[in-house]
Amino acid sequence: MKKINSVHFGGKLLGSGLAATVLVPLIIKLITGTFSPWFLLPGGTVLIIWLILFIIEMRQDFAKVPYYAKHLTDTVKYDSARQYAVIRSSICTGEAVAGFKDRETGHFTEVMVIRNNLDKQQFMKQYGIDTIKKEY
């Protein structure tokens, strides 16, 4: 079954729904000086459609694969001669991101968020890495 993939159009649909919910009643009130709950119908309809599409998207995997894990099969090109694996960790928040750092330019390419040791092991296994450096 082909996926709807609300990630690509979800933001536009959600934004238009919120705009229609807020702006349409506001404009009508400014023009006519009256307000009716019926003015909320167009934007509310768009928001309900967005919610339904989002639920469909989330249930298409039937909970077999976590939502974030669907994109882990998209691999970033890794050249061990030019790059090395590194985990960047924030001193303030502790958030860790695994990726590759270019040896010449120092450019860091993010690959995935590391939330626990299993994520780290999965990253290392996916790219065939034995050791990984940690930077702050």
C-alpha cells in the first residue's frame, strides 16, 4: 500500500487550517462587525482532515515499526577515507547526534539522534563502525 506521507504536505495543510480558523472569522468580524461560530467551520474542517490523514499515516505500519525508524533505512554516504564517525553531544541539554565529520573541512553531517545505547549500536552497525568519537 502506498503511503500518504503526511510529512511532506502536513505542515501546509495544518498551517492553512489554522489560518482559515483564525483569519476567516477575524476578517468577517472586521467587515460586518458580527461573529458567528459558523465562521470557524472552514478552518475546522481543514484541521479535521489533517488529523485524519495524520492518523492514517501513523497506523499504516500497524505499529510494527516505530514512526521515527521508518527513515533509518535512508543511509548517508560515508567515505571512511575522508570522514570519521562522531557523536556530537550538547553540554547544556545532553542531546546527542551521530554523524560524520569531514577530516579536511570539519563539516559535520547529521545522521541520527542518539537517545540511548541501542541507538548508538544501531548507528555503528548500520555503517560498520567499530569505534566512535564523542565531541562536545
